[in-house]
Amino acid sequence: MSSRRRIHEDNRDRRVDIDLEEVAHFVNNISICSGALLIVSLIALLLTGSRPETNVIYFMVIGINAIAFIAGRLFHKRYSNKE
């Protein structure tokens, strides 16, 4: 048997089991980063001058970060380990 075939069979036997709790922890980290970006963009919006061109970008960034933050918090609350 060729060495290439043996390597392929070895990779097929190795499977990584990822629990939903580990995914919830990762989503929690993303949610925290998104919340921090949300706060920074809100502060930047309030401190900078009001121009329509920049306000559109700020509102888009704030909206996307708010959705990511809320969805991440809800996912973490539902699927994290409650022990």
C-alpha cells in the first residue's frame, strides 16, 4: 500500500468532537469583541462632527455590531453550560 493511501486512511479515522459548549464559548468571545467595537463606534459618533457621509458609515457599523452582540449573547445564554 502506498504511503499516500495510509496517510489518507489515518486522517479519516481522526475526528474532532466539538461540543456546543465550546462553540458557545467562542461565540461569547466574538460577542464581547463586537460589544467593545459597538462602544468605540458610539463614542466616535458622539465625538466627531456630524456629516451625513460619515454618519451613514457609523450607523452601519453600529447596527452590525449591535446585531452581532445581541445574537452572540442570546446564543451564549441558550447553549452555555448552566452548571
